[in-house]
Amino acid sequence: MTDIRKTAGPGAKSKTYWKSYMRRYGTLYLLLLLPVVFFIIFRYVPMAYILSAFKQNNIFKAPWELPWAKNNGFEYFIKAFNDRTFINALRNTLTLNLLDLLAGFPAPILLALILNELSFKRFKKITQTVLYLPHFLSWIIISGLALRLFASNDGLLNILLKRMTGNPDASIPFMADPNHWVATYVVLGIWKEAGWGTIIYLAALTGISPELYEAAAVDGAGRFRRIWHVTLPGLRPTIITLLIMNLGRILGSEFDRPLALSNRLVTDVSNVISIYVYQRGIQNSQFSLSTAVGLFQSVVGVLFLLGANTLAKRFGERGIM
């Protein structure tokens, strides 16, 4: 009998390979088809309307049919940077995001380390569940809770403060003073998301070999030494990846969080870029201006992401790309 492998050419081998490959993985490609179509329709096709940032403001025509804006298409970028409200929103966005990063990023790491050291499994599960729950509350609900807790006159904390000090005028303006509002904003963000963030770190901790802990214990390392020399190095790739992703969102801004927690007394520190875009684009119909601001926000975010990824690779980490 003639050996088929000897008579078949490279083309036949390639066809046989692809048939075998698609028979094995074809279902996965079919499952992948739906999200790919979704991203093409709802993510990439709308990118054509980025042209609105460089064209005259007109919602009744497609942007590619409109004439270019003044100053070689950069009219709305110049207008935004000459707008004091935008500069204030840019400053507030950077400030709040940096504070969130500095105070909020280490919080889930610390929680994961503490939970990992708990030996009572049932208590550990209950604690994890309690820490996860705030993530599922909307910022509208949390803003209502915050008003009941932090209101200057009848907030629970200020009522307790007045009773403890015996001074009926003792009050901390958590939601009325700009500096106190920023601190309250950051603390509420940590409370809401820190527990949810521990999921990734706890999953990463399961990948650390128990033999490393045993070897460290044999060498005389205590609990804190084992955390420092075994646990944290095991978490380092995860920490670097999440840090890079957070740096990519340094100029991004939530809309519901600052809008729900804000009030007229703290607008100087609570108005962020997302609120600025909403006010200019939706309320005032300045769509070209809001598109220009959104494009600027996205480009800066990508630059931060690429810069952080490059630095991570220079220091020997894998990065995300």
C-alpha cells in the first residue's frame, strides 16, 4: 500500500490540518463571532463620528459632509482650552483620579492580604461577601446614604459628634466644604469598590505554591516576612497589570459618581470632564465641542497607558502588550 504521507503534497497536508483544526476549534470561533460583530457595529463604526471634533457643529448632516471648522479643524480644541470651566474640570478630574489611585489602589491589595491570612474559612467567606456587597449599589443609592450619614445638620455622624462633645454647634461639613467633600468622595469610592477589587488578587494568590510558604517557614520567616518575600512577589505581575490599566484611566471620569455626590456648594471641585461634556454636548447641543473634549480625553488616556506599559517593561515586568 502506498504511504499517503509520501504521496500527498504540502497543499493536501495544509488542507488536512485546517480541516482538523476547524473541526476541533470551529465552535469557539462561532462563539467569538457575536462579540466581534458587536464591537464592529457598536465600537468601531461609531468612530467615524470622531470627525465631528474637526467639523462645524451640525447634527442634521453626517460629519464627513460638513466643512472643516476654523483653525484647520482645531477650532473646538482651542475653544475648550480657552474655556475656564473646562480647565477647572480637567484639574478636578486629574485631582480626584490621582487621589483615587493613591488611596484606593492599595486598598484591595491590603484586604486580599488580610483575607488570605484568615484561617477560619466560614468567617472568611462571610467577610468577603460583606465586602463585595457595596459594589452592587448604584451611586444614587450611595449618595442618599451619604446624605443621611454626613449631612451638616441632621447627619448621623454629626449628631453623634454633637452628643459626644456636648456642643450643639459642633459639625463637620462633609458634603458642604470642598476639602471635606473631596475626602468624602475618595473614602466612599474605596468603601464601594475595594471589596470587589480583592477578587482578582485572591485569585492570583491561589497560584502561589504552598511549598514557597513552607520553605520560608522552615527558614524561620514569620508571617510578615512570608507576606513580604512570598506573597507580594507572587502578586507583583497582577499589581503591575492593574496599575497600568488604572493609569490609562487617569483622565477618564465617572459620570454618576460626581454628579450624584455633588451639590452647589462644591461645584468648584466636583465638576469633572464627564459632567462638562454632558452640559456642553447634551444640554447646550455643542456636539463638536464635546466630541473634541472626549477625543482629547481618550488620546491622553492611551498615552498614559502606553507610557506606563513601556516603563513596566523597562523594569522587567511583562506589561499588558
